[in-house]
Amino acid sequence: MNSELESVQQQLKGLREQIELYNYQYYVLNDPSIPDAEFDRLFRQLQDIEQRCPQLVTAESPTQRVGAAPLKAFSQVTHSVPMLSLNNAFDETEVKAFDRRVCEGLAGFSENQVEYAVEPKFDGLAVTLHYEKGIFKIGATRGDGYTGEDITHNLRTIKSIPLSLPVKAVPHFLEVRGEVLMLKADFSRLNEKQLQKGEKLFANPRNAAAGSLRQLDAAITAKRRLMFFAYGIAPNQDARVPQDTHSAVMAYLAGLRFPVARECTVVKGAEALITYYNNIAAQREQLPYDIDGVVYKVNALEQQEKLGFVARAPRFALAHKFPAQEAITRLLDIDVQVGRTGALTPVARLEPVVVGGVTVTNATLHNADEIDRKDVRIGDTVIVRRAGDVIPEVVSVVLAQRPKDTSTFTMPQNCPVCGSKAVRPEGETVSRCTGGLFCPAQRKQAILHFASRRALDIEGLGEKLVNQLVDNAIVKTPADLYLLGLLALANLERMAERSANNILAAIEKSKQTTLARFIYALGIRNVGEAIAKDLARHFGSLDSLMNSSMDDLLLVPDVGPVVAQSILDFFAEAHNREVIERLRASGVHWVENTETSPKLSENSMISGKTFVLTGALPTMTREEAKAQIEQRGGKVTGSVSRKTDYVVAGNDPGSKYEKAVGLGIPLLDEDGLKKLLQLI
Ligand code: IVH
């Protein structure tokens, strides 16, 4: 090999290792050590070199996470060692019985002597990852436990899954098992986007993860942020793999940069198992991902082997599950609630029932179509579900237990609160009250939203207080909150002077806020927290947002025509502008962040550069990409020549792509372009 090529290869190796390390720090440890811009620079450098020397591109290079063409179908993978299930326990007696069986099976062990590795039970999808000589080769679903589907192309897009292992001395073959899931925060963001795009919402993070993994086109999976957690390996005799305990195997995997739950630990005896269960149950809501219980595994591998398996589950492990999140009860009536944007939501009034430790008396029925689809009638026996902190919902009717005297429900033609006409536009599922802020229900919700934790965060301004303030015509809009005095508050029912003072202090404190919170607090239809942040980042000041046009708004990532129209409609309303002015006059303020708003002409990566766009980009239209480039002083031309600085290639790119490769012109995919545009 000539020495020039060798030195390029060395450079590539160094860059790839650096990028892998930063990826690991970012996606697994959640602790990046370099600024994003520096990461992007390295990544681009790697891309550039690989473009110039395509023969040196390897499948495990960090640039190759999203492969080429979508698959036609999944192929099957037979698991070398079956992927079994776990026996379940739902209470302490069953846990104690498990420990007793383990002690008996190990003969000579008495209670409180056996050591267990304990871990969260992830509520995701089981996968297995094959590494050959340290390189990720095949990834598959669990399937029926014996054969699964080959989803390598999708798993490769998950940044927390290493494409190559960072250690030289790894076994020739290593099979890592674990769970793919979607973090709760990424799930909310995804659903917020789905809502804005008018697409179907995912019921929970597990379904969202499943839907994302089942894609034939890895480009779709790549857009959904998925996470992987390792929980074990297929038995492996290699001396480099710890042979003594499960906890040592987990530490080994963490050393190979696989994500391992922080909550994994080792305890002794049944009492300690139960304490662990209770501890994790108490942290459940705060964990960044959903879990449905904890798993106990006899720690010593030798003991595991001795205990062996019964049917399809190991004797050495147990899943201690949280109580069911579903319950059966009777639907007593259906009421209609009016939301902040006037949406009329049918709500089921239920015979109280305990679901996962919480008493549920109301559950949402979403909308009239859902009621029809599920054929829910008043008087029915229904299944209700609670998941995490979301509103309980009616899942289905138990038809076998339908009483004779049920009655059907029809959506009212008028708002049940203010009597205004309710309308349901063609093609929409939701009926809305047309009363606007004339409707006390909408007014109350608007004020509650304004004061909510993620908006202006006015502590203590809850539903009861807002009801009184609105019903007594003391507060009509959020701006009136800043005119409240001690007298008005202290005169309200059940309001001592002390709590009135606390609320006034909280209102005062809320005056100092951020632009993103303020935009979110306005309650513009279709503008959730994530979009509000994008808008604040993009425009940098409220005035530039208020004066923006449809075209300006469409340049914001994730803002489509529907969201943009909602924003325009909101600011077109004189009443809304007046409320904003009054809020500002009362002293509500934030730091106008001109720095984060793109200084469009100063992006040196783009200014003066020539781009060629080819193929369909996954999320941006060509017009959008062009506008974004031009805003920053770049030029977009139609054909590739030596003068072209970048070629942006989407799906099915065609001859321009080949020409770019031939001329050694740097190629970007959509993400690469977005990074250059500083959109991500
Ligand atoms: S160990 C021999 N550990 O639960 C069984 N499984 O019912 C090996 N799961 O489909 C499984 N978290 O995907 C194990 N910490 C954990 C787990 C876990 C979730 C899932 C697993 C499997 C199911 C077993």
C-alpha cells in the first residue's frame, strides 16, 4: 500500500474513533465533552475524506448509520440461543417463593444468602445484536423466541448502539441482548409533531418504538430517536468475557460502551429484592423511560447453570411486575369538557376503580369518532387504562358484560358551558366551541395554561382559584393577573391573607421569564413547548415573531403550513396583541436572545458557497432547502461542476450524485445540510 493511502487511512481511523467516543459521551453517558459545532466539524471532515476516497468507506464508519435503499421485506434470523421469556411475580409472596425455590435448587443455601443482580424491566422491544470481530453485523427482533426478523438496517441508526467495539481484544463472536425503547421526552416530542402534521398519535413510547423499528426504510427509523439498553449476552465461553457473575458481564458491556441502566445493582436475599422493587417503583415516574417492573437474576453464572430452565423461562430469574395499569369498571355517564382551544372532549364518568394504585373516576373518550369506533355506550362495562402521567382513557368495552339498558351518546350542537355553536370542520375529528374568549371555559383554560409550570409557572394559581377569579369577573385575560391586589384575592372563598400573599409573590416572580416560555404561554393553537422553543431560537425576539410572514415561519424547523397559519391567525387578532402589550407593560420580560437567532448572512460555511440539490430529501422540500441556503448567502445551481462546493443528495439522487462523486465534491445528506445550516 502506498504511504499516502496509509496516512489517509490512519487519519480516517483517528477521526472515526474520536467520533465514536463523542457519540458515546453524548448518547450513552448523556455527558458531551465537546461543543456540537466541534463534533459537526469532525463529522464533516470524515465525510469529506470518505467522499474523496470512497474505497476507504467501511460499513462501521459513523457516517454509514443510515444505509442506502429501503428493504422490500424483512428476512428471518434464527437465534443461536433462544430468546426466552421470564416468569412473572406480582406480589411479595411470589418473590419470597422464588427465592425459596432458588435456595432449594442450589442445595445448601438458606434464605438471605443468594446474591441477585437486579435491574429495571424495560418496557420496550427485545433485540439481539451480533458482533463479529467487534463489528456490528446483524440485529434481530425476538420474534417467537427462536426466530426473529432481521432489523439490522434500523438498529444501525440508533446512535447508542456501537457499530464497532472500542476494545481490540473482543471475542470472535459476541451476542448482546437488550431492549430498544423511546425515551419519554422523545416520545412527547414525536407525538407533538405527529399532532401538528395531522398524523396518527402513538399510544405510548413502546408503540412508538415498535412502529419505528418495523420500518423497511431506515431513514424513517433514523428520524425517530430510539435508545438501546443492554441487559445481558447470549452464553459465551470466550475467556475475555467474564465467566463468574452477571454483574461482571454487565460491567464488561458498559466497558464496551453499551448503555446499561444506572439502576442495575446487586443485592442479597428476598427482603432486599422487595426493597429494590419499592425503591424503583418510587422512582418510576422520574425515570427517563417506561418500565413495567424489575428483574431479579441469580448473580453467579455457575448457579444460573445449575438452576437451569423450566419450559421457556429460566429458574434463575424473575420479573417482578408493577400492578396492571388497566382495570374494569362501569361507565356511569359521558360529560363534555371544553378545552383551551374550545375543543369539546367527551369524558367518561366512571364508577371509581383503582388502576395501578391510583383511584380513577374520569377517563377521556377523545372524540365522537372514537366513541363510535369503540361502540361505547352509557352504562357499559369498560376497560380503563392509565399510563405514566397521561390522562386515563377508556380502551374498550367488555361487550359480554353489556347491560340491557345502555344508551348512546351524541355530541352536543352547542358548547355546554357558554351555549355558543359548536362546529366540526370537514375532515376533522374534533368539535369546537366558537365562543372564543367569550366562553368562560376557554378563558379559564387559557389562564391555567398561561400559569402552568412549563409556561409562566405561577405556583398556587390552580383550578379552584382560576374558577373563582373568572366566575367573579376579576380576571378575564392573563394580563389581568398582573393587576391583582391583596384585597381582591383575600376576599375570595377559602383564601387566607398568607396564601394570597404567596400567590402575589408567585405572580411577581413570573414576570421574569424566557421568550420560549412566553410564546408557549400564549396558548397559540398547535404551538406546543417544542415548537415554542424552535420559534424563540429562530426569531430571537417577540417582535420579529409577531411580524413574521408565512414564508418566514416556514423556515423554522418543524413548522409546517398548519402551524404557521395558527401563528398568523393568533397575531392577526387585535385582542391578542393587546393582551401581549398589557403583559409587557406590567413588567413581564425576558432576555431577547438575538444571539440564537440565525445571523443569516454570517454563516461562513454557506455564505458564498454553491450548492446542488438532487433527489428527494426526507423532510425538507427542495424549495425549503433552497430558501434556507440562500438566506445564509449561499447559491443553489442546477448542475454539478468543479465550482460546486456541496451536493445535497436525497433518495434516488441520479446522475448529479455520480458526477459529484467523480469530481470529489463533498456530499451531504439532509442531516448534514441541516447541521451546516445550524438547524440541528
Ligand atoms: S432478561 C432469559 N432483563 O422482558 C430471559 N429481560 O419476559 C432473558 N426485559 O422479552 C431476559 N427488561 O425483552 C431481561 N432487565 C431485563 C429486561 C428484560 C426487559 C424483557 C425482555 C423479554 C421479556 C422477558
